[in-house]
Amino acid sequence: MILLDRWFEGMTRGLARRSGRRSFLARLGLGLVGGAAVPLLPVARAAQDPARAGAAPENIDGPAGDPQDCEYWRYCAIDGLLCSCCGGSHTSCPPGTEMAPVTWVGTCRNPADGKDYIISYNDCCGKTFCGRCFCNRNEGERPAYHWYRNNDINWCYGTKSQIYHCSVAVVLGVAVEGQPEK
Amino acid sequence: MGAAAEGDITLLMSCFGRLGRAVACGVVAAALSGFATDSVGEEPAAASSDGAEKWGGVAQVPDGPSDHRVWVHDRVLEHTLLFDGDSGQMLGAVDGASGVGARPAYPAPGRNELYVVETYYSRGLRGARTDQLVVYDAKTLSVRAEIRIPNKAADTGQGIALGAVLDGERFFAALNQSPGSSVTMIDLESRELVEEIVTGGCSMVYPVGPRRFGMLCGDGTALLVELTEQGGKRRAVSSEAFFDVVTDPVTVAGVRDGAKWYFASFDGLLYEVDFSAEKPVASEPWSLFTDDERGAGWRIGGFQHLALHRSSRRLYSIVHQGGTGTHKDAGLSIWVYDLTTRERVMQIDAPNVLIPFMRPQMGIERGSLILRILDYVLPPPGVHTIAVTQDAAPLLFARNVDLGAVAVLDAMSGEHVGDLEEVGLSGTTLVVP
Amino acid sequence: MRAELRRLLLAVWCVSLIGAPAVAEVSPRHDYVLHCSGCHRADGTGAPDDIPSLIGIDRFLRSPEGRAYLIRAPGVAQAPVSDERLAALMNWVVVEFGADAPSPGYTAVEVGVWRARPLRDPTELRARLLASDAPSDEPR
């Protein structure tokens, strides 16, 4: 029964509440293996659980945020795999990858101080999908014809390789107001 | 479900580690999990007198009624699988090399061919990049030709409008985004690159004739590109601005009816854009939601979230309740509209695609009680993408991008009639040939 | 079409002499970071092959058509900011990454006129502008 409880909790947290946000790979772990899914489940969930995430740094530019968690404030319009779960951090690429110099920029509000910050969502390139901490949030995101704010595009431009690995979210400064699309 | 299943898992997991070689891996995994064991469309090999079967048979895509087929793309395993919606059988596969997003197969039934825009690297995942249009034989699913195109093919997770076979099947238009945008024109007859048409500020490709296609632009207009006999650019004309990119943009998941395309805005306004004249013209939009529904937070959303059954003029739209910024969220409902009366004629509950996703993994019998219990207790994840066949007894296919199963519905009654299982790991598109 | 464009170029140029150059309500640097730096980078250098460098961008100001080009370029014309802010932003961009300030400075009116005329083939016009280094016969 514990198994079923856990299963259920994972389902409701990850899937039903905001489908498409959580890791398809984590979910794959969930569904793929049936009986064997349950042992995998805590692994998938560790990333969401600051206490268990090991390196959960506190007070990163504001609230007690967990950069391995999709809900972390500065990921408000990220669509990809979080580099902080892939051997990098929320501001740096994992070893052996290259940060794309070309990217898109938007704003996210930091609940700690209520301010909007300008965020640069750079992709790390040169290795295949990291496959961890898939996160898809679209606050202020726009379709591809409005290229300033599109997160569907593989932004591995200006890099040696266009293979997408994961994404970071770097603060460029305080915004005087939220981006207009908000 | 013992060692064998664990074998499957390890295998699939190792696919993740080496995505580039996932194709080979996928084939093995497919063989292991059993869906490639029956060669569809082949007569069973006659056993010789000593009981040995004929060795070396290779199937072809069967002829016969093909109205209910669908191509299911997988962005992780980087290929597209062909399924029969009635039997649930897989009929074959074509590859599509590396990229984050949709690299679907575009069929040209008249030529008996399929096209895939590919990007690959000389050393698997490293080395020099090469982009090409790969031409597949639709019956043997083997490669007929490779046409080099500029190394700029758009790589995005969104939609099937990244390329198009234009009417008459003479030209293929492939979208580039680098991130400046352009369209590469390819002559399918001569198998040659025609030219690259720069289309600044516009994106996606919407075919509207043998030598015409439309695009959507960041200033709220639509663009019509007209081609010469040879498929080069003759002229490009913009419509008046009809939507606001900042306040209520349209999604790129349009649906086509002849020279008209329908686009829905984030807030649920439906625009009809007519590309048949000199200049594209957008109609006054109408709302897919009443004020009450909008007040209750109903919104459109997903990836390929609209589908149109042309002869009955039924428009299928995935909907959910949510706030701004939820335009890519899955929906638990599919609302059906009559485009002529602009009325909603049906509401379909999206089937719980978790069930057909889990069933083969858990080794549960089809139709068993435990499956029905799971269906009852597990919250449905909703669907992101739909497609409808165009025959008189149409099927509606629905998928959640992150689950390897596709639900099959009777498009007229909304009844859930079956599922396509083990369709892969993740993908945003469904293409009905 | 061509003649019409020339007339428009002239008219806008006249208007730009009267109107006051846009003054920023929000720091143009802020708008640059938020709307442009993702592609053109903070230092304006862009990325080889993909994104043109803005260094020396004032070279386009030598002709009225070039002056219009800087506003009609899709990344500029379609920026989600008002005409006023875009004019202020472009006046800043030209000085920050070029040498000479636009003279006269861009006004909201001028920017409004140009951004309403979408440039669907920026590559072709850009090549033409860069090729014709010869002084233009139109008024400066």
C-alpha cells in the first residue's frame, strides 16, 4: 500500500497538477517499469525535495529556492532540462558542454522581494539531452514568430555543436518592469 | 514481468545515454518487447520440407485501406513510426536525425514518398553538420534519395508546420531558423535545391497551393509567399495585422481547409486566414469560449491542439482550465465545434493515456479488471496533441507528449475505441497521411 | 513601389527634422538588455554567421534607405516596445555600438512609419546597402 501511496503522490504532484512540466524521463521511470517503477520513483522525486537533493543551496538571490526544482522562481519560462540536475548549476553548464552565446531573454518575478529580474535562458550544447529535471513553464512565452520570447527553439546558436544538452537561467539584472508579454 | 522486463528497461535506459545511436537500440528494444515479431503485410514464410522457414524476408507497408493510418514521431528515439489506427499494429518506421524537436515524416501519397528533414553530424554527435531532405519510398520505407540543404533547418519542439509538401507534390518547403528565418525550397521532381527564400520576422510553413505557402509573423500579420514555375520566390505579401503578439497571440498549430487556415489565440479566439487572393485576409475572429467559460478559466492549450475534419466541418480543440502562461499545458477535454454554425457540438473527455502507456510495461492483460481499476484511480494526464483522419468514418488520435501511447477515438461519437501502445518515449506531433 | 518608397523616405526625413528626438522614459540600455542582447549579445558583437554585429552600425545612416533599414530590420521593427521607446533605444544603440549619433535623432513618428512597413528580405537590402558605399543622391 505504501507503494501505491507513493505512486499516487507522484502522479498527483507531477502529472495531474500541471502536466507537461515534469520530467518525461522521470515519468518514464514511473510508467515504464511497473512494479520496478516504485524504486525509481524516489529518485525522480529527490530532485523536487530540497532536503534530499543534497546540494540544495539556500537563498540563491532571494528565497530559499531550489534550483533543481522546476518551480524555482527564475525558471518561469524555461522549456528544457535543468543544468543544475546535470552536473552544472542554474548559471553554469555541465562539464564538457558549451554555453550558447545566443539566447532569449525575459523576466521572472522573485517572490522574495517582489521584483522582476531579467533572465537569460542559455542552452548548454554539445552533448545529447541530459535527460534529468525536465521543466516546461511558459509564463510570457510566445510562439516562434515572436523570436524574442520563444522557448521551443533549440537555442544552440553560435556554438561548435547544435546538440542540446540542458538550460540555465542567468540573472542579467533587475527589470524596471516585467516583460511586456506578462 | 521478470528478468525479461528488466532487460527491456536497461536497454531503454541505455538508449537515453546514447541518443544518437538510439535508432539501432530502439530496433532491438522493439524486437525484445515484441512489437516487431509479426511482420505485417508479409505472407507467413512457407516452411520447407525440413520444417525450416524461409530466411531473409523483409516486409513492406501493406496496400489496402490506409485512411486510418497515423505517423507518430518520437523526439528522443529520433524516428517516426507508422501505425494502423484500427488494428493498433505498427507498420514501419523512418528515421529522423538529431534535434530537440519535431522532425516528423511528411507524406506525398501521389509520389508514393515521404520526406524527413534531417540534421546529422559526421561523427554521430560531433563533427561537421549536414542538413538534408531524405526521401523515403512510402512502400518499402527505404531511402530513395538525399538532397543537401543549407545547414539551418529549424529545430524546435513545436508543431508540424516546420516543413510542408506543397499541393501537387512538386515542391517541399523546409523552415530555417538560425534564428533569422528563411525557407528552403526543394524540387521533388529534379531532387534539387531551388533556393533559400528569406522571410524575416515570420515563421512556420502553411501550404496553400502548388506554388504558394503562408507564414505567421511577429508583427501580427500573415505572409503569403508565391513561387515561380521553378519554385523560386515570385513575391511575398503581408496581410493587415490581425492579432497582437503581446496581448493575445495565435498559436502556430493551425489547421487547414484548402487555401484557408484556422488559428486559435491563447485566449480562444479563432481566426480564419484566407490565402487564396492576392493578399492574405484574416476574418473577424469568434470565440471558442463563452464569457462564462472564459471566466471559469477555460483555455486552449497543448502542442498540435487543433484538428479539423474537413467534410463535416468539425473542429477539435484541446482545452483545459488554467491561467496565462498555460498555453502548452495538456488538456483533459476535447471540445468539438461546427465551423459553419460556430457552435460547440460535443465535449469529449480525453482518454487516460497512462493506461495504454503502462499496460505493456506492467504486463497487465488487456481488458483486465486491474486495468479498469487503474483507469479509475489514476488521474488522467491529459493530452497535448490530436489529429483526425479525413474519411467518412474518421478516427481521432490523441497523445500526451511525454507518454508513449496514443489514444484512438471515434471522431464522430467521441468514443474511445482503442490505443496505440509502445509508440516511443516522447514527441509532439501526429501526422495523418 | 520604388517611387513611393522614395517619396516616403523624403517625407519622413523632413518630419524627422521638426520632431524632437525621442528621450527615454526607461533607460535604453535596459530595453537593449531585455529585448536585444539575447541575440546581439551585451557587447553588440552578435555571433558569426547567425547574428550580425552591431559594431559600426552607424554605417547604415549614410543613406535614408539605410536609416530606414535600421528600423525595418525584423528584430527592431517587431520589438515589443512603443514607438517612443524604440526610437530612444535606437538612438542609444547607434551611439553605443557605432560612432556618430543619428542626425537628426530618430523620433517616434519616424520609427512608427518604418516599423509599419515590414522588411521580409533584410538580407537582400542589407547586401545592397553595404555594396553601395557611394554617396546617395538623396538629401542627408
